[in-house]
Amino acid sequence: MPSRPLTDRFARVHRSLRISIVDKCDLRCTYCMPEDQHFLKREELMTREEIGTIARVFVERYGITRSS
Ligand code: SF4
């Protein structure tokens, strides 16, 4: 049972979670990436286990039911 729902600043409840497993993206939207974006080295990215841990926390604490 989640301890509380995940809400944004408009009090909207969110049930889905998107986790980016790398920091690279070819689209480079200006609101997301600065022009001089410096990408992390592979060893600085989260491991599969760390990503799994984060996903579990969101499911257990915030009631997330979907991911992509
Ligand atoms: S907002 Fe744009 S640049 Fe950022 S991850 Fe999404 S598609 Fe890529």
C-alpha cells in the first residue's frame, strides 16, 4: 500500500513513471538539454540494480502502476 500518491505542483496524481536509463538523446530539445551538454561516462550511469531499486521505491511508496 503506497504511503502517499505521487503528485505534481498542480496536485495531479501520477500513476506512471518513465525512467531514462541513459542521458543521451538525439532530439536535444532546448528545454531539456543545454547546448553544451556533457554526457556522463558509462560507469557513472545507474546500474540495472539501481534502476530496479528506484522503480520498486516508486511502486511501494507512491503507488506507481505503469512504467515505460
Ligand atoms: S525532452 Fe527532448 S531532449 Fe529531453 S529526453 Fe525528451 S526528447 Fe530527448
